[in-house]
Amino acid sequence: MRGAAAAFLSTALVLLPGQAPAQSESERDRGYLTGLIEDSLAGDGRTVRLDGFSGAFSSRATFDQLAIGDANGEWLIVRNGAITWRRTALLQGRLQVNELSAAEIELLRPPMPAESGPSAVATEFALPELPVSVNVGAIRADRIMIGEPFLGERIEGRASGSLRLEGGEGQIALNLERTDGKTGVIAADGRFSNATRLAELTLVAEEGPGGLFARLSGVPGEPALRLSVSGAGTVDDFSADLSLTADGRQTIDGTIRTVSRQDDVQAGRVTTVSLDGNVVPLFAPAYEPFFGDSQSFDAAVRRDASGGLTVDGIAAQTGALTLTGRAAVAADGLPQAFDLSVRVGLPDGARVTLPVAGAGVSVARATLDLSFDAAEGDIWQLSGSVDGFRGGGATVGRLSLDGSGRIGRAGIGGRPEDSVDGTVSFSLSGAAYGTQGLDEALGDALTGRASFAWSRGSALSLTGLDISGDGFGLKGDVAVGGPDGATVMKGRLAAHFDDAARLSTLAGRPLGGAVDATLDGMLEPLGGAFDLTGNLRGENLRVGQPQADNLLKGESEIALSVARDTGGTEIRSLVIAASTLSLSGSGTMTPDSEDLVAELRFSDLGALGGGFGGSLAADATVTRRDRTRTISLTGTGRNLKTGQAQADRLLRGETSLSVRLSQTDGTIGIDTAELANPQFSAGLSGSLGEGTGQAAVTMRLADLGLFAPDFPGPLTVKGDIRGIPSGFSLDLRATGPGATDARVTGTVARDFTRADLATRGSAQLAVLNPLIEPRNVAGPVTFDLRLAGPPALASVSGRLSGTGIRIVAPEQGLAVEGITLDVAIAGSRATLRASGRVVGGGSVDVSGTIGFSGARPVDLAVDLRRARLRDPNLYSTTVSGMLSIGGTMTGGLRIAGDLVLGETEVLIPSAGFGADPLLEAMIHLNEPPAVRLTRSRAGQLDSRRPGTPTPARAAMIDVGISAPQRIFVRGRGLDAEMGGSLRIVGPSNNVGAVGQFDLIRGRFDLLGKRLELTEGLVELTGALVPFVRFRASVQANGIDAGILLEGRADDPAIRFTSSPPLPEEEIVAQILFGRSLSSLSAFQAAQLVTAVGALTGSGSGGIVGRLRQSFGLDDLDVRSGQSGLAVTIGKYLTSNLYIDLSFEDSQTEVSLNLDLTDNTKARAFASSDNRSGIGIFFERDY
């Protein structure tokens, strides 16, 4: 008050004529009195500026602007102020101000709080005794503006009033009124006398609907509010009536009375509060059951002369709340007594929503009882429960709370100090936390327990902390406190999870395994100091990453010991161990220095799985002295493997790494940076800084033949990197076999977000073959490209071209040579033109564009002109037509067009297609690399690495194929010409074909017998392998016989039919020889078997087996020989003598096998080409 009065009087004094305002204090002559006023009002981080004073020695003094600010700038501005006063009244000891006014007052924002805290000493209320009496007849502000940061909206209004301070008596009148279109009025009138101690106060605050206070209080519907306070009495016995209405409806009505007993100083001051009403209109409808039809609150608060505080008769009652109690606290803060009872719930047991922070917090029932009375003993007790909690998306079936302990004063019961201790426990059941992650992590039940102890001057200790749930728990002991009131936490915590899988949703990745963690030490949260030792142990941990999961099988551990104080941070030890991996480190960091060391030992990278292998060892150090930091790294790897064949070839043998860098004020010195092994080496040396320095770059691949066998010899890269103001400039050149010569020049931004690089030269496309196996490409290519902008394809422009290029796709039976290629890149798009000759005949042209930005649109046209396509085991054809490839790379491609087939030959194999099922089921153990490479190129391996996702989008295909004639189907005696069309449709990973080819003409040739075809069909109804059906008929020896070839084209079946019905072998005999099977000669029988083999393919089952039985043979086998079908017949002449005859082309061979014993055999043979032999053989199975 004294400071405020001094400021007021200083402002009211006549000021010297003000100087013109200027831009800075150094340019502004404040004048003596102006400076005195500013300095008097300033303080506690507050600044004051007074500009444009005039009338310093007249009865009316004015100023242009008074600004008050703090570290964040001005927060109060008063413009065009005026003070009209009677100077002669000062001679009579009075400050008579007739007018204190301002045209504008702007309150821009709340001021920053003063750094000084509240006074520790209480004072009695009294008006200031001024050396002069103060009488302000009129206070006026024509415009007051309060900024939005204050109350959430901009407010404008005006003010008027008066003030009188004279002879220890005061009187004030103030009226505030909004003028911004909204209703709002505050009227206050008050008076007080030091002599009589009488005080009077009248306050009325009123606002219309949608007013400021209704909005700030969140009153539903923002009704019109009216608050009135009226009080009178002495300071020792003052009573005030309080009333609040909403839209004219009474909500609060009550009395606040404060009484001091002058005859009993120790009794102190008693304040009683009695309020009742119905506050329902002030809250959301959801809270109406809680408040009910009426509410009341009563309490009596007494503060005695010693500073102790007693609250008696606490009683609060609403529709769902009953609160009663009392409390007494000594002046030193130690409780003397408390007895609190809280009951929440509706009579019918229905759920009730509570008026607390957070949306929709409700309970079915809640109780709390807390009691203690020092007069009866030192025991305190706590009990409580909550049933049916809901809020914030969480639910709890039941929460139970229990506690007890002791509160004692020093000297009582042998206590050396005041103390409080106890144990609190809780149990939680039927819990759900509103998110799947928390529900899975914590489960639906928790229990907990902790003991605490406090004594004056000592830390608060928390011991026996034990919180547990299903499969996890947390235990520990913590002490909180320190010297001079510092907040220091010391203790130990231990946590465990039986299975980390319950944390998977929270972590956003699949987890698993058992986890145990401990943390010991000290933490000072405010100062940031700590001294901690932590340990994390895992058992079969899983983190959802295949290599890491493999590494973490079995036991793994992370151990850390670290401390920080005002001198710096010390990492005493850091150890990470898992399977064959060991990583350790230690060091110190201070404001002036750093000393850090780390060691990595990975004895077998095979622990990562997925094709990784080899060993790795590395050591690193970081040191800093003042502004210079030195980093060194050395490492050795042996026979490193990554599961990628090309990288594995590069990393064979011993790979060494050596790096030593120094950094001073942004300049990096590269003393050593070398990577080397027998196949590859790279080095960097020099220094680079912000706009300065140069580093030399060298790289060498000892033999490019590792990746392109046709181009053996070394590939080298040399050049330099220079520091420039914007980043770095590059000048690199690569040379190698096959006229490989490329140069990269340009600049790169320091943060690598932009670049301007030009790449020119030539290279061999064969270096790409390891990336596109089993396909391969060969030929030279020249390029002139530029990257200007962010490092992305959209920033690339230039041209790429080549001639004499060859591409082979063995899986598609396609080879294209003599390719001329031209690719122009500009505007985030590549324009492609390519043409070449198809090996075997025909040509192919490709033209169009491919986009690099957005969805990456594609628009290509493929022109096939009599292009020869063939599969030696299936087909040979020529194709002509146009295909279009459109769409986007991200949204999916569409391949469409129409093709015409020229002369086409489809072969029906003698023994079906595909791998032998025995081979398909074969598991290759310890497979040599050469064998695996062969199987990979043959398409028998899944080329995708483990974990590689299947392509997200397949191309949609819609291609029509027309072949009206000259489709020849041949094999197994069939020779037919077909004609027709089909359409290939569907996604490329599940393409289907629909269409058919019908017979034009054809025949069956069977041992010189020509059978004309009467029916022929090749049909596709979805699957790519067609269904075939061919029928030939003939009349022989009075019967109608037919041959039917039907089934999938890769394995059709042959059936023989006749009328009247006959066995199939009999039908064949009639067709070929016009006689029954029983009347055939041996030579005719051999011819018969050969003919059946030609139709059915090699084998010994089916009709061939029936022929064997008909002829009384022990063996009859038809197979594919070197120059055609081969037939073998065999027969046991006795139990140990076996004879067989073999026919192949024009050659015949007879052999005899005689079993002399179980292990000794005699063999002899003779053939039609005059070869013969005899021998004795010993055989033994093992």
C-alpha cells in the first residue's frame, strides 16, 4: 500500500515540462521529475515509461502516454491522461484532485508474476496514513480495452468513479460498463474508518446472456448472471450477504461472517460460512442428479493467536454427496485432529456423474473415512472404496483403499522429532483403461501396497512399494528429500514382465520374452543431477525384427552405471550382451572435455540368421579438449555375409576399417578413413569445414568380373570433395573395363537436402546382371544426367542411350539383340524409345513415358513385328501386334492390346511337363553354392529374401490373341492344324485365359496307319494350361474303332474305344494289324508296344501293363531312348536265371543274368552290332 500511495502521489505532483518522445533511452532526456516518477513506479521486474507531459506547474497536468511493461514487453498503456487539481490545497495538507482521467486504457495481457514470494509475516488490515489527505472528485476512462490473452476475448468498456482518503478514513465508488455491444456492469461502493473500525461494502456485478463470466465458468447456455454482495460491521464482527442468480433464478444465497473476540486473544478470529441454494442451473444437465434439488455448505474456521487453524462443523450436502468432518492443524503444520467422512451415491444406487475435471466421470458409489485425534492417541486410520467408476474411457469395477499409521509430536513416546508414518494398500478389479494397449499391458486387476515415514528435518521415505498384476510387478524403496529443502530422490525400483507380448500394442510392434529390470541410485529432478545404476535382463526377447529376434534368443542383458553433477557426466560402464554380441563403453563428459571409449565384439553374425555370417570386432574413442573433438574407429570383419550374394562376394576374406577424424569449430579433419578387403578398398583424407577444406576420395574394386564376368579387371573411382559456403563440391571419376568411364561433378547442400550434380560417361549394362538374375543384359550405355534439387528421381534430367544391347529372359524364352536405346529425362518424366531384333526372327519396339513424381504415371507402347517366341518343350510361334502399358506405378498398371499369331507349333510331350514330383519334394542338405545357383536360375527357388513382402499391386492384363489358322499341334502321333482366338485377362499374379482353337484338319499316325481326325478342340477357360480333345475313327475287321486324346495339354490321356466294346489292347491290335491280340507274332507284338508307347508316353502302367500280362512277361517297359522310343521285355526262365531283350531304333540286345549266390552274379550279353561280354560280379547292400 505504501508503494502504491507513493506512486499515486508522485504521479499527481506537478512535473517538469516533458521532452519529445524518442526511440531509445540513450536519445531521451527524461527530466528530473519524470525520471523520479518512472523510477518510483518501477521495480520487481516492472518498467515504466512516461511520455509527453505538459502543464507541470499549472492546475491541469497532462501526458501523452504512460506504459508499464516487463521482460516480455508492455502490458498496460494509458493514453491522453489528465490530472486537474487545486495546488493551494497542498498548503492545507490536502491533495484535492477534481479530475483523474484518460482517453484510453489498454490492458494487453497479464503481467509476469513478481519474482519475490509472499511475506512470511501476517499484518492487520488498515488504510495507509498519508501525510496529506487525498480527495479525487472524478475518475474517468473514456475507453478501456482488455486484450484477448486476459479473458479469452477482447473487451471494451468505460469507467468512472471517485476516491477519498483523509484522516484515516476512506471511501471509494467505481462503475465499469461494457461498450462493445454486450451487457456487462460492475458497480462497487465501499467505505472504512480506522477510528471506528466500521466498514461497509456493496458490490453488484451483472451481465447479459452469453456474458464473459458465464463463458469462462462454462455455465450451460451462458445465462444472464447477477452477483450481489452486501456487508456491514466492524472489522472484528463483519457480516456479508451473498446472492447469485442465473436468468433471475436464485442459485446461491448465504452469509459469511468473521468475528474476533477482543476479550480472548487466544481464541483468535472465527469465520463462519453458511451457503445454500440450487446451483443446478450453473452446471451441465448431466450433473443434476449429483446436486439434487438443493445444496448447502456450512463451516467455521478459527485461526488462533499462535497461528493454529481449526475447522469445525464442516457439512456439505447435495443430492448424491454427504460430507461431514472437522480438522485441526497446529501452527507448525502438524495435524492435531481430523475426522472426515465422505459418501457419494444416489439412494436408488444408480450411477451418478461427478462435477470434476474430465468428461463423463461417474461412479455407482464411493466412500472415504479418515480419522485421527492426538488427544486419544497417535493412530490415524483411512478406509475408502469406489464402485463402478467410469471416466476418460476407463472403467473400474471396484477400488478399495485402506491405510493406518501414527502421527506424533517430538518428546512424546520417545520421539526425537515430529513424525508421520503409515501403510497404505489398494486393490483394483474389473478394470479397463480405454485403450487396447493399456488393457493388454495391465490386465483387469491390480494390487498395491506401500509404507511411508516422515520426520521433521528428514526425508520422506517410501518403503515396501509393491504393485502387481497378472504376470508383472513393480517393487521398490524410495526416499524423497534432502538438505535445505532440496528435492532429492534415492532408492531402488525393480520391475518384471513374465511375457513382454502384453506390451506389443503399446510398442506398436510384436514383442515377446521375459523381462526383468532394476534401477538404483539418486535423482535430483530440479537440478538434473543423478547417480544411477540400471540393469535390464531378457529371456528369449522378441522385438518384431527377424535379425534382432534371432540375436536375442536365450539370455540378453543391458547394464548401465552413470552419474551427473555440476562438474559433468560420467558413464562408469555400459554393457550390452546378447548371444554372440558384446558391446561395452565408458567415459566422462564435462563442459571443457570429453573422454569416451567403446568396444564391439560380434563373434558370429550368424546369430542374426537370414544369411548373415562372419565375425566383427570394432573399437571407438571420442576425446575433446576445449573446442577440438577427436574421433577414432577401428574395426575388422572376417568373411562377412549379409545373405545377398553380390555383397557376400564383395566381403569375402578380412575387411578392415580405420577412421580418425578431428573437429574444430565446424571444420572436420580427416586424418584417416580407410575401408579395405581383398576385393574392395576405399579411402578419404583431408579436411572439410564450413566453406573451406578439401578431401581426396579413392575407391577400387579389384575385379569387376565379380559382378560382370565378361568384363574382368579393376574398377576405380578417384576425385575430391571441397568445402564451399553452401555445402560441398564434388569432382569424381570412375574408370574400368569395357570402356567404363564416368564423371560426377557438382555441389551438395551441407544438410544433403539439395544437390546440383552432373554425371556423364559410359558403362556396361552387364554390371546389373546380379540384380536381375536369371535375366541378363549386355551392351554399352552412355549417359549425360543432372540432379538439380532434392535427392529424388523428380529432380533428375538428361539423356541415356546405347546401341548393340542384348537382353535375355530365359524364363520367357525370349532374347532380344541389337537394341537401340534412347531415354530422355526432363520434367519428372522419362521419354523412352527402344527397338531391337528378336533372336529367331522378328523385332520389338518400345516407346512412351514413365513419370517420377506423384503416382508415377506410365504410358508405354510395345510394337511386336513377327517376333519369334519359343519354349523347346512346348511351343514355337511368331507374334505381331501392339500392346499398351498404362496406369501408375503406385496405383497399378494396365497392359492391354491385341496380338496376332503367325505359324505356331504346339508340342504334346512324350511324358508330360513339369518336374518329377520326387524332385519337387527333395530337400537339399549342405547344398553347394554352384548347385544352388543353378536351381535359382532354373526358377526352383523363391528369390525373395525372408521377410520381403509380396508386391502390393499386380498389373491388370487384358490382351486378345488371334490365330485364325496355322496353329499346328503335334506329338504322340498327332498332327493337327487349328484356328481360333483367346483373351488373357486378370491380374498378373493370377492371370487367366478364355478362348478356344478348333480343328481345321489333322490326323493320327500310328505305325504307318493314318487315322483322320474327326474332332479337335483346344480350349482355355481360365487356367493357362489348355484342355485338349482330339478324336480319330477307323473301321477295321468289322468293328468301329476310335482313338481319343483328352485332358490337360501338359498331361493328356489316351483312350481306345470300339463298337462292339473290346479291351483296349485288343482294339489297338485290330487297328494296326486287323487281327486279334492272341494271333500276333513276336515282332508284331513289339510293334504294338512301340505304337502304344508313342501314344501314351514312356512308362509301364495302364495299357502297357495289361499288354505285359497278356504276353506272360515279367517286365515290359517303354521309355524314351537317345534316338526314339526304347522297348525292353524281360522274363525269368528259372528262379535264378533272367533274360531280357531291348529294342531301340534298329539295335537289339539280349542279356542273361544268373544268380550264383546272394552276393555273386554272372552276366552275359550280345547285341546286333556285334558287341558281347561276360563277367562275374560281387554285390553287397549296405
